[in-house]
Amino acid sequence: MLIFNGVIHPMDGPVLPRGFVLLEGGKIKQVGPMEELPPWEGPRLDAGGGHITPGFVDAHCHLGLFGDGLGFEGDDGNESTDPCMPQLRGLDGINPLDRCFAEARQGGVTTVLTGPGSANPIAGQFAALKTSGRWVDEMVRKAPAAMKFALGENPKSVYNERKETPITRMATAAIIREYLAKAVEYRDKQDRAEADPDLEMPDFDPKLEALAPVAAGKLPAHFHAHRADDIATAVRIAKEFGLDYVVVHGTEGHLVADRLAAEGARVITGPCLGDRSKPELLNQSLENPVILARAGVKVAICTDHPETPIQYLPLCAAMAVRAGMAEEDALAAITRDAAEIAGLGARAGTLTPGKDADVVVLSGPPLDWRSKVTAVFIDGVQVR
């Protein structure tokens, strides 16, 4: 497919005022100005002077795990019966026929990281998916893509109602530390047994098996944290165990932006379109991603679907522009930077030749609320 006659936002270089994107074999083959338009005998799409961007990437949501309009029957995002559930695979609860996948595509969202909610201190495994398909195994691009941890109010409130641990932030952190330490010990025993045939392998433990790659720094740890003190706890635990970590939400990140920059932290901000529904959202601000980015923190913007419906991801980025972020930087927060933070930078987020042919065509500027998505391609196939 040759998509031509549009304003190109390649996200790996400057904007092209009038150019083309050539898709072939499910990959991006060529991007350039109209003067370099190659001969092409295949299908063509005239962008009509609109804008052409990489597919949007939502680096944190629960798409497919909280069925739209289904109530308890479709509520598969939180197994709130045990505070430590790293063996849970979000993949096993995702319903790809949930109509919100179609709404994601209609909004230009082509890739998501989706997985368990924040009821448990150790909640389970996230997966990276394309948003087109009927069989979830065929939509997966990386699984597991991250391990979800949760700090602060959510696990406290869940287990306080049950009169069980944890009901304090101290206990939440202690549970995470305990199981990370056990995972380190479990992995060490495995390594020693592999090196010495006289030693026995430790008994299989599904929780520790799932946590071992996290403790080894091979699987990213995504920490749900809103308050600044919870963000600090996430960084503290990550440093103690040498984790490859990302702060998710980081609602009070703007209060400690300099510290996060000094730590080299990455933050997935959002959702921004919602009320202050609980105490730890007291300092929620549209300026959060702006202040973090200005301090030097790599930032993505998410919907946390269904908290904000996933099709409004570009609107969430537009709110950052309204708060003072440069338009291309806000677009990067839902394309290039989101893909990199999600561990998908080699495949998504930019219109770089060789990457997946995930492309969005819009009638106007991508972060203008009046612009309409006119065409969406995933792996080179038109899905809208």
C-alpha cells in the first residue's frame, strides 16, 4: 500500500510537509517527500493533505480484561484473593472480541500493553498486543511484557475490607520485597543445580518462576504508584533488587520531577481525563507529563482503559499540549516514547523502514480534537 499526499510525522526525524509512506510485506518500506515518490503499481491511498503518523501506543491499560458493559461477568482484571499473584497471565483473561478493541482501532491505537489491575501488591503479567484480531494468541507481540506491582491506596483498601495483610503501605512493600528476595534465592538454587549435578533443583514454584526474570532484571517491573512517597518506594525497591522498572501513573511525579530525573526513572502518566476519585489523586494535574518531561524524565501518556476509554488516547496527549507540552513531544508520548518504554521500540512507535507497518491517517493534525481518523493500518492491513 502506498499512502501519499499527507503531512508525515515520522517520529524519527523532522516532519515532512508533504510526503508518502510505502508499506510492503507488513513492514514500512520507505518514507519520504512527494518528490521522491517511487513508481508503484499496487494499491494507493490519497491522504488528501491530511496527517500520517505511526500507530498510537497505549503503554498501560486493561483493554480486554474489563468487558465493556458486562459487569461482573466481564470483570477479569483483578484476582483480589491473594496479595502475591505474579503467576497470573493477563493473556488468559483478555477478550479480543470486546468492542473496545474496535474502538481502539477507530481511535488509531494499534498497540497496547494490557494486563491485571492494581488490587494486589504483585498483580501479574502484562502482554503487548496489536488491537486487531479475534484470537488473542495471534495478536500478541510480547508476553510477558512486564510484571505489574501496585503500591498505595488500592491494595490497602482491598485487603483492609478482607481484614488481611496488607492494610498499610509498609506491609505492601514488605510483601513485594519478600517475594523478590525469594525469587533471587530460587534462581540462585536453580543456577547452582544446573552447574553441579550433585545438587537438586528446587521444587517448582509458579510464583517464584514468574518473578525470577523480574529479579534478574530481564522482565520490566511496572509499579502502579500515585503519591510521591509511593513513587519513592517503587524506586527504592527497584534499586535494592536491580530491577528494570517503570513508574505507572506517577500522579505526583511533578512534585518530585528532579528526583525522578536524577534516578533515570521512566514514567507512564495518566489517566488525565477523570475526577479525583480517591485521596491519592489529590494533586492530579494536566501539567504532570509536561513538568516531568522538562525535568528530563522519559514520559509516555496512557488511558488506563477503562478509566479513560482507549479511543481518547490522542485527546489525553492533546491535554498535555494544552498544559504546555510541545505538540511533537506529546505525540511522541503516545508513539515513539510509549513504544520505547513498553519495550517495543524496535517494532513500533516510528515510521522507520523495517518496523511494523502500523500507520494512522487523519484528516488534520493528530492532536487536534476536530481531526478524524480516516484510515488505520496494522501490520500493513487496513483495519479502518
